[in-house]
Amino acid sequence: MAPLSELPVYPRLPLDIASSAGCELVLQDGRVVLDLYGGHCVNSLGASAPELGAAIAQQWNSVSFLSNLFEHQPRADFLTAFGALLPPGEWQAFLSNSGSEANENALKVALAATGRQRVIAFEGAFHGRTAAASAISDVALQPFPTAPLEVTRVAWGDLAACRAAADSSLAAIFLEPIQSMAGVRTPPAGFLEGLCDICDKVGAALCFDEVQTASGRTGTPLAATTYGVTPDIFTTAKGAAGGLPIGVTVISSALARDLPAGLLGSTFGGGPTVLAAATAVARAVASENFQAQVRASGEALAAAARRGPVREVRGAGLLLGLVMEEGLSAAELRSALLERGVLVGTSCDPSVARLFPALTLTVHQAQRFGDAMASL
Ligand SMILES: Cc1ncc(COP(=O)(O)O)c(C=O)c1O
């Protein structure tokens, strides 16, 4: 019998990793790589963060897992810690296991709460690979064969097109406040505020996919805080538990009021061990020092990037897109930097490289990146 092989959906990088710590990967041959990829925006408190490991081990050793049939202290602790990061207002959270699932649940809530079927989503969007999440993602990203909802796709930043497409049939406008996969495209001035107005006018839900941008990534707890616009629903995942699988769908209490019981559910979502990790992350992110450090490291990283063949740096905090100079691709930059001991990400735009390191990146590490960029 042939041995089991994995479906070859991911191209793999030629790094033989022996251990990880903070923003560094140690290879089997002893070389150390500066990791500005952060497990694809996941390692919020750093790889193998000792405080996270301790919180996880302690919880596992006391009560490892309980189903959603039970109340438990780690859930209460998480709701308190995470709740402290939210914009003013009354919110309710639903806990699941991934970004796709969090978005799927957000869409289900928006459709159920409004009794409508249609969603405005954006060119370049990425919201996940399950049915509804993939239906609102950009069509170029291999959508699910059939879509469970009606989608009106609009160019990023085109407020006039959104206005023209919004009427009483609209359930939601769904977007990443910063489009990451598309090449870290930030919202044009006034765009998020304009979307908020449109949703208010037609009674649709404004939904932010903060799968990447929450957990302090932009230098404040949420991108919603950074841009000063509060959605009706938002989701997060990736860095929220610092390396364990989690999805969080946060719904304004006004919208959640009349949802049917049993609309959402999950076996693993909200388990004690993952929530012990997520509470440790939320408590760290809540500190103003932590947020200030993300902003300072983000500025240092952007300045370091400008020492290389880059014509624009965009993004916020520690989510940065580097637009390469003419004739150089993000993939070429990644290969050249790997030879110099630095790992960066690419994006769907071949000319844009992405940096989303652990939020514990130091200014000194950012300068190391600058030296590598200057040597190209
Ligand atoms: C903005 C955004 N939304 C949703 C997802 C899907 O998350 P997951 O892979 O955890 O399902 C991703 C994953 O990269 C993402 O970047």
C-alpha cells in the first residue's frame, strides 16, 4: 500500500526548522532566521511564548476540555479580557475555531438578523475557504462551487458603487478594514465612515473581518479602533490565541437580540485550553505599553523596509505591505532575503511583499531587517 501523502495544496519553503522563539526560527544546521512572517500573522506574542505555554499547560493540567454544555472559568475570564478590548457598546461573542468559521457565522447572523440575502463584498477580498466565506472572497481565489448567498462585488474603495448597490435587499457590507491578501490595501480616507453611513441608511450590517487586524496588530486593539469606525459585527481568529486555533464572531447586542436559539454551534469552540491562551493574549494586548511597542516597532520596520528596493510601504502597526520597485517581485525579494536570514511573506499582488511578525518584534530586530534590505 502506498504511504499516505498530503494533498499538495501548499508550496513549501526550503527551511528545516528545529525550534522557534519570539521572532526567530532556528534551523537544524544552527542558522537563525529573523521571522517577519509570524506563522502567517498568528504568533501574536511570539513563537513558543513561554507565558502562553505556561497558561496552556496549567489549564490543560486542571481542566483540559469541556463541551459547550458547561459554564467554565476560562470562558468567563476570556470574555472579560477580550471584552476590555472592544469599542464602547454592548456586544455578544460566539466562539469557534478559525477565521473562515468566524466569518461564516458572521454572515449567518447578518442574514438571519436582517432577513435578507445579499452582501456587498470587495474585489481583492479574502475571507476564507468555506462556502459563504469563499463566496464573498475575490473570485480569483478558487471560490466554492456554489454560493449560499447573493454577492454584489465592488472595487476596493469605491464608495459610490457601494451606495448605488445598497437598498432594502442588502443584508451586509463585509470587508477587511485593511485588505491583507490583496497586498495590504488600506482603506481610502472616509471609506469606512461612508460604509457605516450606507449600512445605517438601508438597515444592513457593517461587518469587519479582523482575522488579521485584531489582537493589537495595527497598534490598537482592533483596526476598528485605529480607524475610529465601529462595525455591527466583527470577526477575529489568527493571533487571538497566539498559535492555537480560534475564531471569534462579535455581534452588537442590538443585532443579536432576536437571533433564533441554536443558530450557531461548535464542538471545540470555546474550550478551556484554547481560551486560557486567548485570555493571555487579550490581557497582553490590553496594555498601553504593548500597543505603543507595536506602533514603535511598526514604524521602525517601515523605515527599515525603505532602505531596500521598495517604492511604497503601506499598512498599519505590524501589518505592512512593501510595494517593490519596478522589475522586482515579492517572490524574488523573499528568496534574496532568505539567503540573508530573513523570512517575509508574499501576497496575491506579485509586486507586494507582506510583513506580519510577532507583535513582540523589537526595534533592534527591525533594524536587522533594515541591514538585510540595504545589502540587496
Ligand atoms: C482576512 C482573513 N479572513 C479569513 C481568513 C481565513 O482564516 P482561516 O484560514 O483561519 O479559516 C484569513 C486567512 O488567511 C484571512 O487572512
